[in-house]
Amino acid sequence: MLQETTPLRMKPAIALEGISKSFPGVKALSDVSLSLYPGSVTALIGENGAGKSTLVKILTGIYQPDGGTIRVDGVETQFPTAMAASQHGVTAIHQETVLFDELSVAENIFLGHAPRNRFGLIDWKTLNGNARDLLRRVGADIDPTIRLRDLGIANKHMVAIARALSIDASVVIMDEPTAALSHKEIHELYELIDRLKADGKAILFISHKFDEIFRIADRYTVFRDGGMVGAGLIADVDQDQLVKMMVGRDVGQVFPKVDVAIGEPVLTVSGYRHPTEFEDINFELRRGEILGFYGLIGAGRSEFMQSLIGITRPSAGAVKLDGKVLVIRSPSEAIANGIVYVPEERGRQGAIIGLPIFQNVTLPSLNRTSRSGFLKLANEFALAREYTQRLDLRAASLDQDVGTLSGGNQQKVVIAKWLATQPKVIILDEPTKGIDIGSKAAVHAFMSELAGQGLSVIMVSSEIPEIMGMADRVIVMREGRIAGRFERAELTAEKLVRAAAGIATQVEGGAA
Amino acid sequence: MAEQHLSPRLIPDRLQSRSSRMLKSWESLLLVVAILIFALNSFASPYFLDPWNLSDATFNFTEKALIAFAMALVIISGEIDLSVASIIALSSTAMGLAVTMGADTPVLVLVGLGTGLFCGMVNGLLITGLGLPSIVVTIGTMSLFRGLSFIILGDKAYTGYPESFAFFGQGYVWWVFSFELALFAVCAVVFGVLLHKTNFGRTVYAIGNNQTAALFSGVRVGRVKFILFLLTGLMAGIASICLTSRLGSTRPSIALGVELEVVTMVVLGGVSILGGSGTIPGVVLAAFIMGMVTFGFGLLNVPGIVMSIFIGALLISVIALPILWSRARRRMAQ
Amino acid sequence: MAKLLKNREILLVFAIIALVFLIALRFPGFVEPANLARVYNDTSILIILALGQMAVILTRCIDLSMAANLALSGIVAAMINAAFPGVPIPLLILAVVGLGAVLGSINGLLVWKLDIPPIVVTLGTLTIFRGSIFLLSNGAWINAHQMSDAFKALPRASFAGFAVLSWLSVMAIIAVYLLMTRTPIGRAFFAVGGNPHAAVYTGIDVGRTRFLAYCLSGALAGLAGYLWVSRYAVAYVDIAAGFELDIIAACVIGGISIAGGIGSVGGAVLGSLFLGVIKNALPVINISPFAQLAISGTVIIIAVAVNARTESRKGRVILKKAEAV
């Protein structure tokens, strides 16, 4: 602890200096530096798209930096491969724990460095025994011989941490490790991190949750738009200062929410349930309203929304649109009825990379632009132009592959695609995840404009400022159920977090 | 046009004109190759330029190309159908069986088409209905369909097709233009329009580039894929009618290995084996090239099995060369 | 019990026993030890090949060229033997195993270095290998009288009551089992197919691992090439034509997922035996041998449908209540 207070005299376990990295069309990192010290937790803070994941990939040898140096224990080094990074003691525990579902827990811990017997063959007995010891060290009660796929997400994290210990890593990167964990599991993780610190590990902790950062971190580094905007000791800053560094402006000014007269109910959902994903979903959505759905990642919000548009079937429940009962069995039926869903995973579910912008925009509206099944390109260009301009798309031409656009502009194309179907209800799932600040503002402004024109908007978001800034009303989901409902007037960040984490003693509609 | 868009950021429809894009395309490269081979052939053999010889040369590719058109759509959608040669065999066997029961030409055609459609339906149901991977399913149906032919025929052969049936594989529409060539031309236009000019064609590209996003965008993915396998079965049935008519007999080993040539033709035509891109004009040019090379080798008395080495090497190199080329260019740029 | 039934190997053992039992009901001679040993011996080559295909499929690839590789290696073995009868058989076997591995490595290099889809690569090399046989042999057959006695005798020789061919396949099973379960490269096959992205993070080179899988399948195809040619005492262009489908069928029946990462040596062996029993039973129960192709096809389709069912993932479990069930 004495060393803690005198960081300048300590040698960093790993130091990045002047690191830059570009991808075609995007400067992901420019001249950033980061030092991680033994026995210390450094929080890496930044909005989505600030360059955090690029940095992690450079640290783990997946990407090569265009410029800058990496020093391990003061010695200049390069990580040409993931193996090299791992041999230098750098290991990462990822958001979606990247391990092997079909292999045993023990093998997941020791893959690539399994103990061998004197014939050079893998010694399974020692391997399982060592795995058991490591799991005990991280405080996880897991049988090392079962398959990984049979574990829950929290236990998978424990396996990943055991793996980090098994290679005797000196640097441990934790990329949003608490995203899908329960309250109790998070506390267990904190205790484990304290133990790792005591062992002298240098820890890089990436998180969006400030309470976590102030609980666990000793230092901070803030990234914004691929550059480093601040670094220092956590003891020297408060939350507001960090937020200001992160967004580069005061939070209050970001959201162009306009007050709109809320009309009659448009969409009514009652008794919606699914065998394993969600249950008891009841709510009304009104004309001109922006209804926020808040919750932790994995709370069942996206699953519910996808069920609403016919990707999966609910086991029970009714949907009424403009007073008429609807049965939606596929996305095409949802679109035909005026309910559209802008999915969270833009690259996988939203944009069709490989097709030009205009073909992306018109895909769900082909029936309107074509004549008796035959394409009419002039109509397609006109429709694509109309909607991409409303969203202020920046592109060289409408005939350009959507994959060549930046994330923010891709998102505009994706929103334009679903808007061009002229829906009554639009569901936006994490609409500003991973896009730059300029595009974010454009999307928010546009959402307001839509509501003003009488469209009903459902916005699924995990970002508290976005929910607080944009929503007229908020529904919080936790573990597949509605855990709270809030009007805009009574909204506070604390209430949202409590409802989402299940800390509140009693909330309306919440499951005990 | 301009006064409509007062916004300062006017995004143009296209930057490249269609003609300049066409010049740089895979298809124009194929066209150059086709012309070269044509010139080479006419140089190598004085008999090549004879109209009747040229007409004969077209039989080398017409039947395969008929299937290749449908296969192109299947591959663009991200799937594959390896059972087409076996569908030819089963259709041909069914027609042979019908002949022994006294069927006449119109009935034979219906039997051929019907068997093809039925096989395509089996593939389609297994792949879209049960959600199984098309590569394994069609390896399975490849054995199944041909196996059924073997069960029905054993080591025997059907002959004795009615004289009027010979028209499909041996008849001429006008002068040197055979029925098969005419059918090839018609199908090229039909499939070209279907893929490039209709909503259906657009959804095929969308599915091939990103099936999940296409589904979320309201494309009925399962239905489109089912139709594609049905269509491939139908085209294999048509090819079977032509081939059976041309040979005048059916053995269970008929059209063995044709699936490979069809896939090669499609890939040579610029269709990405991973799905998402490719054109019908490309496939048409690839058909011409493969047909003329085969014919040229024939003029030079090269045995058929050596031809197959050429086709195998061609299949790999048409995919490898663009990769090597782009790597070399990147290295030069650095 | 329910868990037991989910285990593919045990299910297959039951299926094979049931199949043999059914046949034995009408033809008791089928279950005589001598006949069962004959059935195993007859399936040996398929087992050796399925072991190689398994390794390739585990890494999310496929090898359609195995039968052509077998034929090319086999004919080279026969030609060497015909030209130089003095070359000792063990050396000859080593040479064809090496040749098979080299042919397999061509597939592997194209998949690794050029990123060409495995199905395209092996469809291409399939025809190239077959065509090369024609170029080498000029289309001529190499008959029994051109081969030396030692060449033909080895697979038929008997050791401890079983044919050497059977012993060789048992040795191959043990060797591949050790490779798959006790060596880093064997585990890498599983890791690469199960999660290629994660494999990179654990320091596994995905392309190189696939390359080695193709080398293994090639080497085993080379071994099978010698065994095939010497056992049937004839070599020509079309030997084992279409056999690649039987190999894949054996793997699919054995529960090896075509999507990669799932499978076992036991599965590959049992899948081969299942096909072998059917093939040997057909003449016994008076079904035309012509039906075998159709039966293989049907079994492939049924097996892949069953695999898909057992592999299909349920939706996410979010409700705590559902998790408890």
C-alpha cells in the first residue's frame, strides 16, 4: 500500500507510448499512452467508439500499432501475435468471454500450455488437479471436468480469470467484466480483484459504470475519439470531472429532446411471455411518445423486442396496434403492419454489408418502389435519397457499399432503411452504441423529430444519460421481467440503477 | 433535379458511370479471355471456324449451363447444391422407366420436369424446413438420388426413346442453331432478368450478403431459398431431358461428376463461392469459355480425363488468382 | 439414463448391436466371431480414412479429395512395386504415406495461405488427383500378376488370429486417439473448430492447424491407398471412386459436427462400423448391392438431421425461474 501512494517511483509492468492505429478511413487511436503498474487497478474510461477495444487488441497482439512503443518491465517489445502477448504475461478477459463451449473447464484454463508427462503427452490428471487448485484460488466452486457450455456467464468469467492465473499473467485486462453479472457476483469479482492486486498483478479495468470505477480503481485513463484526454489518480477526481473528460462537454446539453403532445395509445402489449427469456410484459405506447427501456445487458430487452416483431415466438400474450389485435409471425408481417425494429447488432442484423447504400435502404420497401415485381431503380434512388438526407448521411454516393461507411453513417443508413417503410411504431435497440458523437447527436435529434411528427418510439438503451435525456417514460427490465416504471419528471439515475440491479426494496410492477 | 435538394450535402446517385464500372469488371476480363481462346482455336485448327463445327461445340456447355444459371442463384444466396448430377440421373431413369411403360414424348417431358422439381423440393425441404447445412444435405441426396437410379436400373440401360423425343438434344431450331442453344439463350435472358431486374433477385443478393439482416428487413429467407432449390431441381430436370435425348439412352452413371463442372462454371463466371455477388452475364461467358476450351482440346485429341485436370486447376486458380493479385498489388503499394 | 442416451457413442453402440441382432435373427451365421472379424476387417480401410476426415471436419473444413488421394497413392505404390519389386514393403508403405501427406498438404496450403474455401479446394484437387492417375498410368490397369507376392500378402497375413489389415486399423485408431486427446495439436483441432477467434487468443495458429489436419488426412489416405491396392490386387484410375461420400457419411453418422469442434475418435470408428455392418449385411439379407449408395445417402441425411437436433441451442435463459428447472 505504501507503493500505492508513491507511483512515480514505481516501474510500470507495461507501458504504451505514443501508440497510433488507423483503419481504412478511420483513425482509431492517435498518439495514446498508457502505463499499468503492479498491484494497481487502472480504469480505462471512454464512450463507445473512443478506441478502448482497439487498444485492448493492440495489448493482446491481435492488432499491430502503426506507431509507438510497447515496453514490458522497461524493455521495448513487440507483440506480433496473440501468443507473444501471452508469453509476455498479458492476458485479457473479454466482454463476451471468448472461450470454448465444447471443451472442459480445465482444458479452457490450460489450452496452449497444458502440463505434459515424460512422453510429451498431455497429463490430464495433473491438468485437472491444477485446474481445481486455480479455481479454488479464484474462489469458484466448479468441477473442472464439466463442459464449459454448462456454466453460467459469471462462472465463465471465473474460468477466464483462472486461465489468466494459470499463465502467471502479470497484466490482466478486464473488458466490462461485470456487464452480465448479478449484484452478488459483482461483489465476488471485487474481492477477487483485490486478491489479484495483492498478488502484484497490474490490472486494466474497462467499465462504463462509475460506481464500479470508484470502488475498484486506483488510477484512470480517459479516451475520447481515439485520443487520450486525461490520466491520473482516482483519488484526485470526482465523477463529474471524469464525465466531462469523456464527452468533452457538459452532459446536459447533449440531448435535443423536444416536448411533444402525447396522443392516444398506439401499441398495447399485454401478458407477453416466453418460456426462458421474459414474462409478464405489459405496457402501452402512445402517439408521439419516446418510451425508454433500460436495464443491464442481458436483462431480456432485445429478446422481448425481437419476439414482438416475429423473430421468436412468445408462449403467450397479446399485441394490439391502433386497437386491432395483431398476430405477428415474421419480420415481414411486422413491417407490413407498421412495426419496425432497428436491431442492436448493426453489423450482423442491421446493415447488409456488400450491398450499396440505396439497396440497403430500399430492401424492406421494394414492394413500393417496384412495379409488378420488377425493380425501378429511379424510384429506389429517390426513396433512398429522401431518407438518407433526412438523417444527414455523409457519403460519396448512394451507390457506395455500405461497408465503406463509418459506424455512425452505417447506423443512419440502417435507421433510414426501416423508416422508409413508413412505420407507426419504431423500436430502436441501442441506437447510438459504438458510433461517434456527431452521429449520436444526429440520431438523437432525429428521434425527437420523429416523435414530433407523431411516430411512437421505443428506445432500448443501456446508457443512463441517453435514457434520461430522451425518454418520456422509462420501463426498467431485470432478469426478463419489468422491474420498474418511471415518468420523465420523477426520473433519476439512482432510481434507474437501483431498479435495474434489483436493489430497490419495492418498485411498481417489479418482481420481488 | 437540383432545385429539389436545397441541402448543401447532396449525395450523388453514382460516382462511376455504369459503363466505366463495366469496363473494370470480371465480366469484361472474361470477354477478353473468350475472344483470345476463340482466336487461338481458329488458329490451331482450320475446322474450328466452320459454322457446323461451332454449333457442335455448343453442346459441350449448353446442358451444364442450364443448371449453372440456377446454381449461380443458389451460390449467390450462400448455399450450394451438389446433387444436380444425381438429379439428372434420377430424372433420366424416371423417363426411361416411363418409356418402358409406353409413354410418349409429352409425358416423358412431364416426367423429366416433375422428377427434377420433386428432387429440388426434397433438397429445399431438408435445407429450409429442417434448417440443415446445404452442403451435407446435398452430398446425402447426391448419393440418394443416384442410388435410386442404381436400384431401378442396376447395370442395365434404357434405350428405345421415341423418335420425336430426339428433338430436344439433337434438333435444330433454325440453320445451325440447335434447340439446346436456343433454350440456353432463352434461359440466360430469363435468369438474367430474374436476378438483376426483379425484387426476387435483389433479395437473393441480400440473403447472400447477410442472411440475418435480410430476415430482420422482412425478407422471407426460407421461402426464397426453397424456391431456389426448387428452381435448381427444375433446371436439372430440363438438362436431363436434353442430355437423355442427345444420348438416346439412360445409364445410372449418366452425368457423373457434372456437379463439379457446373460449380466451376459458376465460380469462373465471377460468382463468389461465399455468396453475395456474381452475375448471369459472367456465367454465360464462363460457359462459352469452358465449352470452347473443351472443344479445342477435343480438336487436339486430348483425352477427357485430362480435361478434368484442367477444370480442377481452373476452379482453384480462378479463386486463387484474384487473391494473389490483390496481395501483390498491396505489396507494391507499400 | 437420459444422459446416457444423449451420448452419441453409446447410442451408436446400441444401434450397431440392434442392427447385428436383427440380422442374426434371420441369419445366425452373421454373428459368428469369424464373420464379425471379417466385417471389421472389411471396414478397416473406411475406419482409417474416417479418422483423417474427422480431424479435418473438426477444424471446420472438409476433404472431398481423400478417395482420389487414396487412388493416386495406391497406384503409385503399385507402379513402384511393379517396376522395382525389390523395394521392401515397409519402405514402400512409408513412401506412400509420405506421398499422401504431401498431396494432403497441397489442400492444406491452399486453405491456409490463400484462404480458399475448403470445399472448392478439395473439389478441385479431387479431379486433379484423378486426372494425374490417368497421366501416370496412361489409363492402363496394374494387375495382380504385376505385383510382387510380398506386396499382396501383407494385408492378408494373419497375426494372433486377425488379419494384419485389421491390426493396422487398430494401430491407426490408437495413434489418432493419442494424438487427439493427449497432444497440443490434437486439442488445437477441437479449439480451432469450436471457436476460431478464441483460438487465436490462446496462441493457436488457425491456418496452420488446418494445414496439419489436411496433412494427417492425406497421410492416412496414402496408407489406405496401399492397403486398398494390395488387398484387391488391382489398380486403375477409378478405384475407390465415390468413396469420399462414404467417409463423410461415416463421420456424420459418428456425430462429428460439420460445423466443427464437436466429434471424437470413437464416433468416427463407430460411424464407420455402422456403415460396414450395413454394407456386409446387404448381400446376406438378399438386397441388391446397388442399393448401398441410396442407403448411404439416406443415412447421411438422417444423421445430419439428428446431429442438428442435438446441437441446436435453446434460447438464452434469462428468467431465474427457468434457470432453476
